[in-house]
Amino acid sequence: MSESLRETALLRDGDDPLAKLREKFALDDATVYLDGNSLGALPAHVPDRMADVITREWGQLRIRSWDESGWWTAPERIGDRIAPLVGAAAGRIVVGDSTSVNVFKAVVAATRLSADDRDEILVDATTFPTDGYIAESAARMTGRRIVAVDPAAMAEAAGPRTAAALVNHVDYRTGRLHDLPGITAALHAAGALAVWDLCHSAGALPVGLDEHSVDLAVGCTYKYLNGGPGSPAYLYVAERHQAAFDSPLPGWNSHADPFGMTPGYAAAEGALRGRVGTPDILSMLALESALDVWDGVGIEDVRAKSLALTDFFLECVREYVPAGRVESLTPEAHGERGSQVALRCADAPAVMAELIRRGVVGDLRRPDVLRFGFTPLYVGFADAERAARILAEVLAEAGSDLDG
Ligand SMILES: *Cc1c(COP(=O)(O)O)cnc(C)c1O
């Protein structure tokens, strides 16, 4: 039985046009890395690039690098590299700060783009917590109130009082993919703005920001984009909003004439209005280098492999794991699935600790969810089969009371 799934896995890895990308990452064969949705793996060429940045650009050129090494323009330049991965034209994305900070900029800017009598901000009731905390503060500052709404009910909840809605494209816990085109259109029909958080979708599936007329979006780069721990996030501003985009953090980096050092603020043109202060160049250039692995890679192919991988992993889990020991929270329908599998499991903390000890690195969402991220650039079908097989072994050894 298990032989056949192993053979299937090898055949599918053999047919996989993306399989050779794995060599571009610093990964060892002893580990199945299924946590790329928390921290993407290191692309193998990045250390050499960073050594050059540090020893030559910083160590030798020093201040000259702001200009000669292109440091000053890195936020826009790297934004343009991310743009095709999320379906945006050049000039609409700027990189910098954390996702949390960009949520703040986007939510406040969205309220400033809407009429004063629109006094409600809808927030995804299942959001990653930081988005909710920050939206709540933004609402207090702008005289709005927060309404928590399940993404499935967002379209119905939007009305004449809605200024904007902040929605996670993929639920970080369950891996559920929300209907970005449909929710965005419904918000627009109600006269409201759509602000999307792409943390768990960018680099895993097509987003289509321009195509679906998203207003504002944010996302992090250390998950599926492999930018490195704490690598800077990004902010998307639709072209039609750029002239009126009014940042709540108008630092000197987004000034029309930053080196004029004038006392009054005048916003620069375009998405770079989202810049604040001096960018964290080392992290930013590590991200820029990491993005090289996407050269020639189509996000549609990544999506096809992601769905095939999560389907196959679920098939292996069904085959290997005794019925009732885990419950999948991951939607079966492809249209509702991100790039991770979430399994509810009794004693999940102990099970995940043991999985990690045996080289299957996923993560835990307390209290009882095992989360396995499938990053199609470097995870293969044999990895999926091995992870499911080891999960079944761990559960078998853990005794029969785990589902109690
Ligand atoms: C990972 C993640 C974040 C992280 O925000 P930081 O500011 O980088 O800590 C925010 N929102 C969502 C939806 C996430 O998945």
C-alpha cells in the first residue's frame, strides 16, 4: 500500500517542471521543511550577495552606496520585483517596514480616502491578530468603529456606513482562501474600499491585485517570498488612489524632495508615498537577492503544484493515518484552499515536537492545530509522502488515546 504512494511520489517529482528549483535553496535531505509559510528557506546564493553588500557596499563604499549601490531606490525597485507575483504593474508597490506597520498605513489611508459619514471599518473576524489590533487603534484614531465580520459574510455586511474592509487573503490558521475578486467587487458596490493582507498568498498563488481592482494591500516577504527573518513587508496602492493616498506616517523618505529638508511635508508621487524613514538596507537587499529564485517562474505553475501537493499530502494522510486521529481543517475545494494543510489533532504540541525531532518541520497553532506549509519552489511529492508517513508513525506510537 505505502509502496504505491511512494512510487507515485517519485513519479510526480520526476514530472514536476519546478522540481529543479529546490537546488537553489540551502536545504538538507534529512529534513522535510513544511514551515515555509512562517519562514521561507534560504536561497543558496544569498550569503555571497550579502557578503558583498556588507564588505564592499557598506565596508568600502560606505555613504556612496546610497546612490552608487542603489540603496536609496531599493524600496521601489524591489516593489517592482514583487509586483508580477501579485498581479500588479510596476510603480504600485513599495517595500519597507513590517506588515503590522503597513496595515496601519493602509487602514488609516483607506479611511482618509472615504467619506466622513462612513464610520465603520469591517475587519476579518478570523484575521491574524496583529491586523485586528492595529485596525482597532486606527479606528479609534480616525473616529470609526470596528465591525468584526467573517470573510464569507463580508459582502453582505458592507453598506453605506462602511469605509473599508481589511481581509486576510488566506487564513493563517486553516489555510482557507477567501474570495478576493468577489469580496472586493461587493465592497466597491457598497462604495467601500478593499484592503487585503496577502501574507499567506503572495508567492503561493495568483492574487491579481490590478485585475480585481483591489484598493490597497499589504504583505510580508519572509514567508513564501523567502526574504529572510524579519525581511521588510510591502504596501500596494492602486494607481487610481495614488494621488490622494494620504499616509499617516509621512516621513522624509516619502517627501517629494527628501534632501530639500524643508519644514513642510509635500508627498512624492506614486506608491513611494508609502515610504516612511530610512529603510533597513541589509534586510531589504537580502530580500532582493532572494527574489532571484523567481526568475522565469510562473505563479500559475506554482499554484498548480501547490494544489497537487496539498491534495497528495491529504491523500497520504487518509491512507496512512488511522481514521479519526486527525481532522483536516483545510478546505477540499481548490478554490478555497491556500498552500497549507491544517490538521486538528489531540495532543498537537507533543505530536509536532516529535515530528520536528524526526525531521518533519511544520508548526503548531495552539491549542490543537498541526500546520504544514507547502512551498512549491522547494517541497516535492516525496516530501509530502514522507511527512504523512512519519506523522502516522508518531500517532501510532503515541498510543490510542490521542483522539479522546
Ligand atoms: C505573518 C502575518 C503577519 C505578520 O506581521 P508582522 O508585522 O510581520 O509581524 C501579519 N498578518 C498576517 C495575515 C500574517 O500572516
